[in-house]
Amino acid sequence: MLLSLDRSDANEATSLSYEVIAAVAEREGIDPVELEPPEYDALYDVVNPEALDSLFAPRQNGSDRSTGRVEFPFCGYDVVVTSDGEVELSKQTRAQQ
């Protein structure tokens, strides 16, 4: 899997970038570790996974960040990630440039 994530702490919250990978893999009917090039796009080719993970993460002082959403195309889906941690997928209906 093309993510540089430390999964050593099973109690740690799952990152948004991993949630995107897992959602696409579920929709494709495969295990997340199988979502790799060349058959599938790499997440880092369309969005910076570390930036995505930190975008809605609590600030260093523990306060919440603003609400919002990020949208991007990935593996034939339009992906929407919201500040509450939701990942929504819809099949792309038009060709992406």
C-alpha cells in the first residue's frame, strides 16, 4: 500500500487519507492494500495525504479547526472529505482533465 502510515497503535484514530483508500477499496470490492498502481491511481498523485490528514485535525492546543470540505477525483470517483471525518464517493460522470 502506498501510504506512509504507522499502524503500530491500533487505538489511534484512522487517518483521513486511509479512510479515502478504504472507501475506494470497498467500492471496488478489494482489500485496501490492493489499491496500488498501475491498476489504480496513487492517492499522492491527486492530493497530498499528509496535508489531507492534518487539514481537519485538532490544532496543537487541542482546539478544533474550522468546518469545511475538500473535493478531488481519485480512481474514477469524485471524493468528498468533510471536517467531521466523513468520506463520500460518487462515480465520476465526466472525464477529468
